[in-house]
Amino acid sequence: MDRETLAEALEYADLTEYQAEAYLCLLDMGVSPAIEVGRESSVPVSQVYDVLRSLESKGYVETIDREKLYVRPCDPEASMANLEARGELLHDAAEEIRDRYRQPNRMDARVGVTKRGETAVENALDLIGDADTVVELAGTYEQLQHLFPALREAREEGVVVRASVYVDGEEMPPEDFDPTGALSELRACSIPGPFLVIVDRHRTCFAPNTRSDEDYGVMIYDRILPFVFHWYYLTCLWNLYPTVYADDPERVTYVTMEEFMCDCHFLWDAGYELRVVVDGVDIATESRRTVEGIVVGLSHFHDDQDLTRLALSDMGAYKSIAIATGDGTIEVGGWGAVFEDMEMRTISLVGIDPGKTPLRGR
């Protein structure tokens, strides 16, 4: 490190320009008369005594009274320990400032807004790390790849991870983009949209895409607002687009009652036996519950018109399924179930038997 840079560093450590100059000069000279420090440095001779006394008070030098005043540098261990402590303090302060800059401004306990969209992506890492059942997300290849470490940990814990990636025409993924172990299913969305993550139905991170006039991010910790984002995700970013990757094509797992109804209603209506495994929450006890059985009833509200296939728009109101288990019949509802026996988290279709006709009733 050259002398000029070293002097600048000492000034960062709360020395004045003259103090830094006098101290560096004294390091070169060793024990010297105070007046000589003034002559050999840029410190005015009229001020050198005051400068050296101030350095002594800070522990950098010590003075010796002889026929004239001498001064020598102190052992740097003490003074440099203080310098190093200041450096660590400044480093920690810089990190804290960065963290605070990334943290959203809380509007209340449930909603936070940040001035940077990237902050929503960073906060999504923490939310995904706490996921228990399902993660729904949409973003660019780069955004998804940034989340892969957290998503892989979630998948190892059994969390269902569904992702829509925004593609521009025939855009190809990066060579190192590998969804294996990170995603349950990946779909390609041809219309650019926002960065969106919905975790376990009550936490959401949102940031607009690059076409937005403003850069911002929104974090939501609530059980009502994420429902709106979920329906947007389901109808605009997921249901319309083709699957480009599935980690287990042999096992179909639904994270919404609407999708299960749309896919399976007419199979059941045609006489197929549908065996399912439902993971959810017992309404009475609010505890986690898993049941396996045969679908024996499907209920949903829609017009009486002759439908060849249910659409998501037909699923906007009440819907539930009845499952015959070894312990009786269980009624299962979707997101926000109140009157059923269970609120589903996931429904896995584990068997379809065309040779049997299910019971028609509850």
C-alpha cells in the first residue's frame, strides 16, 4: 500500500490530515525531536506540538521530555486493534444498511412494499425455506434458477413445487438450467408476466416485469390476499400452458380442488373408480390429516347446461368430494373449507379402474 493510500486509510480511522501525516513521518523517523517532525512533514511547525499531543491522546505516539520534546511511535498493537475494530464496525454497518435497504417497508403486519423488485426475489428464498405443502411460482429462467437451492430443499421435504417460466418465442433455457430435484412440474408461459411466488396459501412475493413503469416489490403475509394471487396464477400463468417437465409423470398430484374436478369429474361420472390420497387439515381439530380411499361423490355448483368438460370458470363457487375410506366417508373441501370434514392441501390420483362403478351417494 502506498503512502497516500495509507494516509487516506488513517483519515478514515478518524485521524486528521495533519495527524496522519505526522504519524507516518514518525514511523519512518523513529524517536525524533518534535520540531523535526514538523520540518520533515507537511505539518506546519507552528501546529506540530498540538498535532503530536493529540496523537498521544489517541494512543498512536508517546512524548518524552528531555532538553527538548521528543516523540516516538507507540507499539501499534493497541492502536491498530482499534483501527481493526473500526473496520469491522464499518463492514458490519455496511451489511446492515444493505439488509435494511432490501427489507420492505411494512404497511402493517401483513403487507410490505419495497422499492426494488429484486427484494421480492430475495425474500422469496426465505419464504420457500419455510414451505410446508406447496409452492407456486412464476418468473424468468434466471429468477427460477436463483431460487433452485431453496426449491431443492423444499422438494426434499416433500413440498410440491409448480413453476411457470416466461419464454420469448423459441427461447431456450440456459445450459445449466436443470429443474431436476427442484421442481415438481414446469410449464412454459408465452406471455411475459410478473415474478410471483405463493407459499402454502398464505405468503406471497410479487414484483412486476420489466415492462412496468415502476420498480417495486410486494410481500404479503395473510390468508386472504394470496387467494386472489392464486387464482390469477391458476387462470393466467398455469392452466393455459403446456407442461415441459414433470418429475413423476406416473403420479398426478393436484394442489387445488378446481383442477382435480376439471380433470376427474367426467371420469367419475363415466363410472371409473378413482382412488386418491388426500393430505390436508382436519376441520374439527385443525391438525394435519392424510386419508386414502375411493371417490364416491363430487359436488360443484354450475349451470345445468350440458358440459363436455368442466372449466376453471365453473369452479368459482362451492365444490367438494366425498371419499370412502376404511373408517367411513370423508367430505373434503378446497381452499377455505369450513363445513366439510377436511380442507385439502394436495390430492394425489393413485388409481383409475375402468372395471368398477363407484357408489353414487354420500
